[in-house]
Amino acid sequence: MKDAFGRKINYLRISLTDRCNLRCKYCMPEEGVNKFLHDDMLTLEEVFEIAKVFVELGIDKIRLTGGEPLVRKGILGLIKNLSSLDGVKELAMTTNGTLLKDYAGALKEAGLNRLNISLDTLNEEKYKAITRGGDLKSTLQGIEEAKKLGLEPIKINTVLIGGFNDDEIESLVGITEKEEIDIRFIELMPIGQAATWAKEKFIPTSLVLDKVKNLVPIPKEDISSPATYYKLPNGKGRVGLINPISCKFCAHCNRIRLTSQGKLKLCLHSNAEVDIKTALRSGQDLKKLILDSIEKKEESHNLDEGKYISRNMNQIGG
Ligand code: SAM
Ligand code: SF4
């Protein structure tokens, strides 16, 4: 499946729910989200139906996200179904890790290959503050369990927030010295909850290179990855820098997103959406709709222009 700019689209991110057991300040409103009417959400059977069509069209990498994907009931059955599809080479999940201790074994058994775990601080009090009440221990235990089960390579995603975790860059990078874990620093995006204050707390990922002088660049394995990777001289894991603000990776973008309400988003930073749920429920030709939509994928985004999208990140999945 190629778009109008010749980019091969092979990566689908599926948000399974807007709900979450945490309330990260840059992502979710403090009061959480309104419960949707059951009918507004895709059922997991519908998610599978839609995913099957995407896979037939050339999607070979699927990531499940949210909200917190592990709060969606029935997720293991969906993973089993998705992993059995011919054509799916990689089935991954992005999670806050808090429920992983109990889920990691079953996820592996169901066919999940990869995990990205979000963790912004190694300090219990700071974790509680940024997540509005979360328990750091549960995430660390989740990471340990995933490691024990060999659900590797584990990638930890850390959003850089000025005055909050810039003093922890060295210790987070330090994890990659002894562990086969990648730490990826992501620039705070002015989206949804963070739209009004992201600029003020923004720190560029280049600060990581300023603080840890002995990081060595390593060649990019996957041109479509938004991360640029480095390593400590004897490091086991990698250090990735993802800068959606200060550097653009649109030219190699291979991804599209499906929200839990069945809207197809062709670009994370655009408000344009295609209603796949209604099309599915009214028996329209999904393949044609998807191919026509892919043709309209934007060439690039420019966050510097100040045109920020209105949805919160928990509604899109990152
Ligand atoms: N709940 C899961 C988690 O936290 O990993 C999956 C969904 S969460 C929306 C996906 C990713 O988006 C997380 O790594 C989170 O840190 C990131 N994120 C949310 N809001 C963001 C923002 N304003 N800027 C940058 N990253 C953000
Ligand atoms: Fe939940 Fe993930 Fe958003 Fe945090 S970043 S509130 S864990 S969805």
C-alpha cells in the first residue's frame, strides 16, 4: 500500500480504549474520560475485522495502544487472533507497564512480540506526581517480568519534561549499560492536555547528548523509525532520541492510526479522520475506502506553525 508521495504504508497503530488506570499530566484530564456508549466503540471483533483488511492491503506491523491497552477486557483473545494472521510480522504493544506483572506471560503466549513501556522517572514521588497517583513499583515489576519471560527487546519511552526529569537523564541512560533495554527520549508534544504548557516545559532531545558526552551514534536499522540511536561505549541497550518537534521524520512515515471509536487517522498531527466504523457497520467496501484515504495522507506536518490537534494523546495512542 503506497500513498500519493510513494511512501509504503505498512504500520498500523490501534488504540483499544481511551481509558487508563493512570492520569499522566501531559496526556489525560485529571477526571479521566467520559465512558462512551458501548455502540460508539469498536468491539474487539470489529477491530479484528478491520485489521484483517489492513493486513490484506499490506500492513505487516501492528501496535496495540490506548489509553492503557491492558485495561481493555478481552485483549488476549484479540492478540491471539491478530498473531494468527498470515502477513503480520510484528505484533507490539505500548503500555504504562503497571499491569504487566500479571499479564506478561499471557501476552507472550497469545503471540505478542514486542513491548514499549512508558516510564518518565525512576523516583517514586515524581512518578506518583506525573501520573497523578501511580505506583512506580508496579511498572518496575512489570518490566522485570517482561525481561524474565524474554519479551524482548524492551523499549522504555521517556517523555522529557523541563524541570521534571532533565536531572534523571544520566541515570536513565545508565540502565542501557547493563541491560538489553532501549531507552527512548521523546520530546513533549503540544497535544491535548499539554497543548498550553508544552512549550514552556519543552526540552530538546539534544540535551541528552549534551549531558552524556560518551554516547556513540549507531546506524539506523529502520529508516521509518522516528528514533535516532546511540550507545554507551560498552552499553548493552541503545539510547534513542525522538524529536517530533525539532526534527521531522514525515518523509519516511509508514504509519497510520485507528482510534477506539473506529476513526482512521492518517497523521498524528492532523485533525482529519476517516470514519471506518460507520463504513464497516453499513457494509461499505472497506478496502476501497482505506485505499482512497491513504491517497490523502498529508506529506508532512509542521508543529512550529502552532496548529495543534485537539484530541488528547490517550485518544490517539501516541
Ligand atoms: N498507556 C500507554 C502508555 O502510556 O504507554 C499507551 C498510550 S500513551 C498515550 C502512548 C505514549 O504517548 C506514551 O509513551 C506517552 O508518554 C506518550 N505521550 C502522551 N502524551 C504525550 C505528549 N503530550 N507528548 C509526548 N508524548 C506523549
Ligand atoms: Fe495513561 Fe499512557 Fe496517557 Fe499515561 S500516557 S495517562 S499511562 S494513556
